[in-house]
Amino acid sequence: MLTVHQFQFTTEVVTPMELDEHSGAALRGNLFESIWQRFCTNKVAFTCADCALNNLCPVSALVAPLREENTRGRDIPRPYIFLPPLTGARTYQAGETMTFGLTLFGNIVELLPYILLSMPIMQKGGLGRRVQDGQRGTFRVQRIDSYHPFTSERREIFKNGEILVQKPTFSIGVADILARAAQLPREQLTLEFLTPTRIIEMERLQRWISFRTLILRLQERLTNLRQHYGEPSLTDEPLLTTKDDLIACAKQIHYSEDQTTWQEVKSYSRRQKRTTPVSGVTGRITYTGDLAAFRELLVWGELIHVGKSVVKGNGWYRVVTDEAIPECKTL
């Protein structure tokens, strides 16, 4: 059983801050640096993989999880996702509010205090482009809320530097997923890709998202997250569990309207000192057919994202309904 925990950070800009249209990479880099500086006890190690403490270290668990037995290599899916601002490229002036989200998976939420204790470094580290005297803009975290993505419920867990440890966080599980899935239409669904969605199929980058490819990548990602961060359960498997089942049923689904476009985006890594492409598909596409069996998996996708660079906020979509998900509109 996989659980999902979502948090909204409300910050006040202290010095002018210039963010790119997709700022998830900057947020991810800021978090990595702040946790590494605050809690790493072996900074001489070039990577977490080179450190003898990686199996016990919260830094490794949060930002560079490793598993020797992983069949696809030592790296496993990261246990978090950033939800960047959806306001596009812009410059924030001192005193303005900037919000972003963070998603944690499974029992990694137990390491939330490490993130909260890293806030002072995260605030001072700066974010975005260098704009004033060659410095990145800085911000102050005013509050952090745990929120339920399918309702308007929220709980404040951090305010003006104080951790409100007595407040439990919301945990989104199978029952929440099934409840939302049951409310969705069975014959036509529109997906809106809020951030670039970068999907690889047969080693080729897909500039258009077929339903078959989308479902296969979602199933693969959900399975990996459950394997590494979920608890054993016999009741939370998707309605379609085999690749053959998925392919056979997905062949019956077609698109009736496509308003997606390809967006070129590059991400700069301060650690690697280079840019990497994080381009992908954005916009809306409507699928039609017998979608009943896919609704649960599509709702999971709203929370876990799909494709490459999801940790930076890529692959974030929502299923469009008459009643929008509260936080998708405000983050």
C-alpha cells in the first residue's frame, strides 16, 4: 500500500527573485543543497554511492536513495516530487508571495523533520537566476500546510520558523484514490498536462502522448514506488495488473481532441555544471472509449506524475472535471 503526503509552502520574497517558467529544477537543487549542508556527516565523499553511511543516512534516503538489488541499476525512484509555481517565468519583488508544493511518498514522510530543520539554509541559499549583485533571490518560509489534494482540507505544520509537531499530516491512500476515480466519467476524460511531460518509448522521445504509452509508464512508475516506499497489501493493486492487459485494453482508447504542444525546456545542474533537456508535452488532450478500468491509475498519476524528471515537477497533470482539484489551481 502506497500513501502520498502533499505539502504547500507559502513564502515571502526577501530579495528580488527571477524564476524560469519551470522552476522545479531550482527548487530541487535548493532542497538538495540545504539538506546536504545541514545533515551530511561525510562531505568528502563525492556522491552518496561512495559513502559507507548511505544505507543509514537521511540525506541519502531523501535526495539520493540507493539500492544494490534494483534491477535497473542502483538508483531507485526518488521519494519526493516538487510542484513548482504555475505562474510561468516571472520576477518576484521583495514582499511578494511565492508558493510551491512538495509531495512525499510512503514512510519517507517520517523524514519530514529533516526538511523542516533545513529551512534556514534553504531560505538563505537563494533561488532562480542571479539578479541582484550577482546573487539569487532569497525568501522566507511563512507557513507550510499539509493538504488533501482532493478536498479543501489543510493543516498548518510550520509557521514563522516554528515546527508544529503536534499536527498530523494528511495521508492520501487507496480509499481516497478509489473515491475520486469513481466520480470520473467512464467514456471520456480530458487530461491537462501542467508541466512538460517527457516520455520515452522504445528508446525514442515521444512528442505526442498516446494513451497506451501513458498507461504503461504510469503502471511502471506506480509499481516502482509501491515496491520501494509502500507497505505490503493485497487490496491496492490497479484493476489492470499485467502489461498484456494494459496494452489490449488501451488499444480501444482513442483521442477526440488534442490541444497539446511540445515545449522546449532546459534544466541547469549546479552540481554537474551543465544543462540537461527537460522538454516535454503540455496542454490538454481528450481520450474516449471504455475508460472505467483506467480511472484509478489515472488518478494515481495526478499525484505521482509520469515520465522523466518528475522530481523537478515534470509530468504533472490533472484529470479535468467540472470541480477542479483545489491545490492544482493555487500552486
